Amino acid sequence: MIPLPIWLASFQVALSQHRIPSWEKASPMKFPHIALVEGCYYKHARYYSPFSQKTNATTIHQCQQKCVASTEIKCFFFNFFPSTGACLLAPADAAFTAYLSKDSYAGPKVCPQEPVACTDLPTPAFPAADSEMSKMAWPMHMVPPKLGCWPKDFVGKKFKNCPRVTAVEDTATGWPGKCLGLDEVVVPYKETCQSWCEKQPGCSVWQEVDQGGETACFQTFWSSGYNCYQRIVDGKEDLDFKPIRAQRLMKGEVRVLKKLSFVHIDGLKRVFDENYFAKHEDGVKACQTTCYSDLGCQWWIYSRVRGCYVEDISHQRMPVPMTTDTFQVFAREAQEVLDGEYIQHQCKELPYADISSKEEIPEFHLPTTATDTTTPEPAAETTTLPTTSERTYWTTAGINLVTMAPSHSPQRDERASSQVDPKDLKLLGVGALVVKGIDLNLVDSTTRSKLSDRYAEMIAANARLSKYDVLDLNNKAGHVTLESWQTGNPLIRRLQTAEPGFKAAFKLSEKGKETYSEAARVLTSDRFYLEVQSETAAMLKHTPVGGKLPRVQAVMRQAQDSDFLPLNAERKQVSNANAELWMFILGFILVALIIGILIWLFGWSKKKVSFTRKAETKLGSFRKLGDEDPEYGQVSKGGKASKKNGAGAASPSRREIEEAEMRAVQVASRLSEEVDVDDVPSARPQGYASGSMFTATPQVNFSGSPYATPVPVQYNSGYQMPSLAPGYPGPRVIR
């Protein structure tokens, strides 16, 4: 520990020279979020499988015992939730994940003697196409985190320094030591550049340089440096630079996890080119040493035409787990890679206990009420917990000797399985998740129930509520209501669904700290959609639906008083509302029908009636002759009878009356003469008068058509007839 006055003096010197002490710099090496406890259990992690079996336990050891003794499911991993007492027994297909696992613990069926992070090796399938498959390529279905087997200070959240330090390269033995990428540091009191670097886990190269008669100290900080053999600046080699002294230090040991060759890895940093070493073997050795010295480096490759590439977390951190998106075997650059490794840094001088947290795993305590007078029996009297070494070798026979404590919470189970009294609950929001592209009818009822529970957990976690503050439409705590539809079924009016899907309806209580607006913002965000997509695909991966990613959309509104009613009551209200709507629609249709009938009847009375030939015969022969005989009828321009002679015609005009009277006088005059019947001209539409003075088709100018000047006709009685149309057959004079 540096005395306070000395630390302040060093800090003031650094500020005066615009330099920051190395212990004050922000480290690019993040302390792991998932903590290893007791060398076996992982905090803030879980083993997830859609086929996990749920039970209850008071302690993590009881949960592990149930995994060993399980007969309903072949248990390989387990998850313990101290806050709820839930114990999930997972089968062999479970994947290790940190998703939605805050304050939970996960572990294997049997604890190993040494932590799996320090012993596991991947299968040749690693790296795989996606992160889940890459995890499954490891025996414990988890990829050891970076520095997962390195000693840690869990109280101060820092990495410890390993007592074993080896100088793998030194300017005293011919190493150029011209590295770039180092930072000038302030060496504390009674420390040298070398000793201070040896005590810092992030320092792998130190370098003393003469600056105007003063010695300056430069060190790497979670980096290996670059161009240590040829100091190339702006494309030119700096031949004048030569450090006073420089070393490359290696902390602890290295365990090789996988040998690499003919593979290209994106994101690695080139630390030196291929021109310095005459032999490729020397270049490979130097590249290996460079990665070994840096605790942040796990990947290195050497290309015969490009040089050495290593992982430098100050430049770019490689993904964990690695996938084929970064690990490219078929890339063009892959054929040039001669050698490479995937490594793990260890410090065997310190015990494995230093890589595990010393915190105590909490137990689940049954909630007590004021009316409860019974005192639960202490767990120490009913359960004998084995020691750490005994837990390593648990067997089914040994489990039978252990008396189990009560394995469930009646209060919580009752709340989760029964309906909530609306008097004891106030809602802040009602919403639904719409998942498109998945036919839920292809999923069995057990998986549906698990999907409902999972949605409730996700909604609660994002809204910062308890799982039991999420209700379904029947007010059942810890669940959501799943409603499915298929392709072609009507949804709204005449709209047809183009793809299957389902809706997860839910209610939220107001017991959380978040307001409605905040909950609505989170549950309708793209981040929450992605979580629902991935979780749904994972849970339905082993079903006929498959593990495809659906499309997700969420809607939410503020709760109303009617939302306290269960699902059946809501449906009844919706049914009454629909009945009233249908009554209104039917009434409107009936009124419109009556109005239409009245309009039709009124319009029919205004129509003109057209008589048939049979009706015309009943009216009399005169009407018939008037329509057909051009001598008596009226003909239109088109050769058809005029409307004036039709049924319903208006009263004859004065002109028509005068013409009729003239025809009557003519007929009377003809009858008064002594005329032979054979000599009377026949009335034909296109005929002529046989033996008469004229042979022409009679035409009568009743319609105003232009005709020639009428021809006067003289009768023996001396009476002159009015002018007639030309061609009209007048009477023959008898001499």
C-alpha cells in the first residue's frame, strides 16, 4: 500500500507533466460479471432449457441433491433462485447463459475437484456457426471467460498479480525492445520501472528511455505493444531510437486450448510484419511470446506474408464465445497462416480458491405472517449439509441419507396458482405481445404453459416488477393468456390473416416502482422485442414449429376498472356490446329497406303503361286501325306510331280535331255518291286506288313534316275540300 503523502506527490508530478498514473487509468479488462462461488457454482448465471423441471428448495445444496436424485428428468445441471426458492432441473441440452439470471445460481450435477474453467477443453466443433452451438462444444456447455482461471480480488473487483514473473525477452540478451504503444507512467516512491511493471497485471512490457538527461519509464497497459523489432513511424524505420533497458514479462503460465493453422481471425492487431525474421520458425516463436506476455491476449496467428497478429483488448476485444463469423477458415488469408493458438492464462502458484468468490450463498426463507404461530423447524436439525469435499463426490446412495427440508412455499405457490382478489390489487397497465409467424397449435400444452410462464418472467424483469405482479386475463399471477390464430381466419371484419401467430395478453400491478409510461416505453421497445424473439425461438426449437425468429410487436394501455374482471366476464361484456351493435345495424338495414320499397312503389305509379297486342284488341278495332292504317293513324318520322296514339296519350289538339272532322266529311260525301264498291280504293299502308285519278301512297301531314303543296279536288256538288296532302286519293267525279 502506497502511503498517502507519497501517492499525492506522485499524482501532482503526473498532473504537472500531463500524465496519468497507471493505477488511475480505466482498465479495458472488465471484471467478470458472472462470479464463481465455491469453485462449483456460478452467480448471475443459469442453465436454460425449455424442458427443465421446476421444483423448490431451501438451499442450493438441496437443489443440487434433487438434481442427483431426479427420476422424472435426467438432470445434468440445476438453477437455484434464493429469492423465490425455485429450483430448476435442466437436462443435457441446457445452455449456459447470463440472460435474466440476476442473483440466481447455476451449477453441474456433481461438483468437480478443480473448477471446470481451468480444466475443460473444447471439441473440434468449436468455434461453431452461432454462440449457442459454440457453447455446446464445451463439456459444461460454457466457454471459460477471459481470465476465468486467474486469481481475483472479489472485494475490490480487481485481478490479482501472480507471484511468478518471467522475463521472456530482454534487451540485455539481444532483444531490440523498440516497442510502440507504451504509455509514460509515474513510478511510485521506492519503485523502479521494472518492479512496478512486475506488480501490475496489465503490464507486459516496460521500457526506460533517455529524455534530455532524465530517465522516463514507459509501460504497456493491457497490451503487448507493437513494432518491437523495427520501430516504424509513418512508414519509416526509426534507426536512432534505442531504449536504455527494456523487457517483456510473462505472468503465470499458459494453457493451450486449441491449436490453429490455416485460419483467419478478424479483429486481431498486427504487432510486427514478416520482414524481420529470416526463418518462419523464429517469427512464430516471437508471435507466441508476444501473446503469452499479455494477460488480455487469448488468440494469436502468424502469417507467412503478413506477419504476426495477436488479440489486443485495447484495440479490439474478441467475442466470447468465438463464432465462425470471426473465425474464418475459408477466407483467402487463411491459407497463408502457418501457426496459431487459443490460450488461457493461469497462475498455479496461487490456489484455485483464489479464483472463487468467498461470499455466502443465501438461503430461501419462508415468509411469515402475524397470525402464524407455528415456528418452522431449523434446517440444521432436519438437514445435514455435506462439506465442500463431500459435495464433490455426491452419489444417489448418499442423498438418501439426507433429510430434505420443506421444498415449497405454500404462500407463494398459492398466489401463483390462484386468482388474485381485485380488492388487494391495483393495476397500472394492460397489454399484449403479438408474435407473428408461429402456429401455436403445433405446440403441446406443456410447452405452452412454460411459454406463458417465461413471458411473465420477461415482462416482470423488464418492467422491474415481481413475476407475481404479472397477471393473465383471469387474474392468475405469474402467467399470461395465450390466444392463437391460424392462416385464413378472420380477425377484424373481412381481414384475413396471412400467417399464423398468437397473442400473449397480460396485466401489470402497480406494486413496482416504475410508472405506467416507463413500463410502456420498455415493453414496446426494440430491445424487448429482440429478447422475446430469441427466447421464443429457443423455447420452441425442439417443437414442430422450430427455432425460427418470429416478428414481435407489443401494445399497452392504462388499466381501467373493468380490467379487474376475469376473462369470461370480459367476453360477456364484449358479447353484449356486439349484440347492441348488431341490433343497430339490423335496424338501420330495416329502415333502409322500407324506404326503398316506398320509393319503388311511388316510382311505379309514375310509369307509363304499355299494353300488349291482346289489350289493344280489347280496346276496339278503331284503336287498332289508328295504329296500323296510315290512312287513319299517325306515323312518326321513324316509321313507328306516334306516342300520341299510344296508351295514356294526352287529349287531341285542335288541329287533330279539325283533321278528323274533315275525314268524316269526306267519308260522308263518298257514301252519298253512287259509287260502286269495287271502285272504292282500299286502305293499305303502302297501297293505291284502283281506277282512281291518282295512284300514290296517301300521306297526311300531322307531324309537321314538309310535303308538297296540297292538290285541290273538285266534287260534282260544287263543294271544294280543304287542301290535302299530295298523293291523297280524292273522290272520283261521276259525269
